[in-house]
Amino acid sequence: MARAPRDRHEPIDLRVADVVLAGTQDLLPVLRAAAVRAGVDASRMRVVGADDLPDPGETGHAELAVIAIRRRGDDPAFHRAQETAETIEPLLAPNAVQIVVTVSGLTRLAPKVERTLTSEVLHQISAASAPSGFERPFRSFRMRLGVAGLRAAGVRVFRVSIGH
């Protein structure tokens, strides 16, 4: 039985793409700095706190959303990230790539962890726009070690959706 082809997003040019950054207040400055370091134009960035609601009539056409949630105790961070994704949905294009980053409550994002996290988010963006599973970007041994380091530090990165 043949599988249906997956919807793929067009490659995202971060210099001209509209981007929505959402998350808990303590992670938003880190997320914003990482986005600027990755090449996102600051004037095309929309930053939304996880507890802030966008204006009811506000719409947008952002191609990328990165959601960063800090896990505290028994708080289900992935559910909170899903709620945040539903909140910012009017700001996104129908085929937007949504990436969720969850950070343990004990983890402090040192600059080296921030750089590794930035490269993993960029990898997820390029994997979302790969034409097929066989042509996905290769994850080098160094990147694999970086992902293992992120997991050991309590940081997880998920690609939530590619369209509806």
C-alpha cells in the first residue's frame, strides 16, 4: 500500500520571512536573540508571550512559528505549547511550520546551549521543507552530539505541524 505524499513547506528564507516567536516571558529574550543570530529580520518578527492573547481581529501570514515553553514541575509543557500554538494560529499562514522548544525548569540556557539550540531549530526548519524523506538534511556527528547535549540539559525540540 502506497503512502500519500506529505505536504512539504517551501524552503524558508529567514531574511524575508515573517516569523512569530511565542513562549514564556523568561525565554522570549533568548528566542529573539537566537532568531536574530540565525538571520531573521527583526522588523519581520512578531513576539507574543504565552499568556498574552493577540488582538481578536489581528491576522497575519507568518511562515514560521517558534514556541518556547519552560517546564516547571508537573506542568505539561507540550500541552501548554499546543494551547499557545492555537492562540497564535490567526497570525500564521495555513502552511506555516511550527516548532516547539521545551526547556526544563532547572536548565539555564548558557550561550553554548543557545547556539546548539539555534542550529537544531534551523535543522528542523530545513527538514520541514525537504522535498522527500530521502532528501532530508544530513545530521552530522557533531550535530548529533549537540542534540544529545540538549536532551541531557533538559531541552527538547519538536516540529508540531506542516500545514493543516
